[in-house]
Amino acid sequence: MKIATYNINNINKRLSNLLHWLETSAPDVVCLQELKCEDASFPAEALRDAGYEAVWKGQKSWNGVAILARGAKPILTRDRLPGDPEDVQSRYIEAAVNGVLIASIYLPNGNPQPGPKFQYKLAWFKRLHQYAAELLEMDIPVILAGDFNVVPTDFDIYNTRSWMDNALLQPESREAFAKLSAQGWVDVVRTLYPDEPMYSFWHYMRNAWDRDAGLRLDMLMASPAAYERVTDAGVNRDARSLANASDHAPTWAEFED
């Protein structure tokens, strides 16, 4: 099973890019973030024609998450992160696909910091920790996949000079991400490739793509029961080079059945 995460940055604007990548890469499961469309505008029919069924949680102009499955129907298990019933932002969706529980996550950016947006980011992380611990107790294959909006270490960014005040690099953000690993979740791509940058995001500004001025923001975090089945992982950098591309590239991992 090939599972990928892809911040598509407006699914309808970049639908042709998404369909091209689905055809050339043929992932079995795809976690999408930043749909930037309401539920009724989600292109379910076009994806079905491409061989993918989907569950999604949209939001007008912002956020939005989805899970696609090739040749199977994802079984929706949760469409919001528990812990705050007043949080209406579409940032978490979870589904079962062929015996694996998979979550698509779009963690808050947190900028500008300090301020309420950064506090929301840290509070969201705390809720994720609490729920992620419950998922680990189930002792089943689980994948938390998505845009975590954190640069885990300085190795995960081309340089830090112009980013030191950014919420993605703050010690609190990095500590919150590290806590997932401390719980037992495995950062699949970094574990398999400890000596390569494995960037997944290149800003549209300052010619970042051409300079390979990248950041690693998109991760697949595997439970121990899932990680023991990992065979390979990587980043589809080519998707970022195409016209009308998202500023993220798909990150993927392959698992034994």
C-alpha cells in the first residue's frame, strides 16, 4: 500500500496537477490538505473518474482536508480533532482503508507569533498529543499524515537566517512535534533517510524552487504496528516543478500489505 500526503493548496485550482500526479504516481491512499473549497465544491466526480473514492471536510476559502483511496471507499471515522467542540476549522479527517487507520492533518501555521494564532497552534498540538496517545493504545496500523507546519530541526530547512521569527521554527513548535516521536510515532521519511534534506515545501517567493530553498513540513507519522511494514518512502519533487504547482510536493511511503 502506497500512502501519500499532499498539501494541494486549492484543489479546484490545481485539479489538473492532482490528476496528473495520481495517474503517474498511482498512490493507493492520498491525504490532502488546504482544499480551500466548501464541501459542495469538492471535485468528487473527477476523482472518481480517475479511480479514487474520497471523504472530505471542506471550508470556504481556507483549510479543508480529504482522504482519497484507489479502488476502495474510505470509511470515515472522524472529521474533526477531539478536545474543542468550538473549533470549526477543517484541519483533521480520519478514515479506515483496507485495515489501516489514516488521518489527514493540516496543523495550524501559527503566524504571526507571538499572538493568538500561535497559541491556537500550540493548543491544537496539545489536543493532537492527547488523541494520538489514544490511537497508539489501539495497537493497530495508524498513519498520521499531513502538513504539520513545523520544521523539526535546522537540517529540515535550507537555512534559518530569515526564518528565525517564524512560528514553524519556534522551540515550542519543535518540542510539540518531538513529543509525537516520544509517544512512539515514527517519522517515516526522516527515519529512512536521515542524511538527506527531503524537502517538501518551496515558497513561491524569492525564486525558492530554483534555488532549492526548501523546508520539510509534510510528514507521515506511523504507529509501531504500521512502521514495521514500511518498505520505502520519498518525496515526489517533480510535482513542484510543473506549471500551476502547489508550493508543496507529495510525500509518500510504501507499506507491505
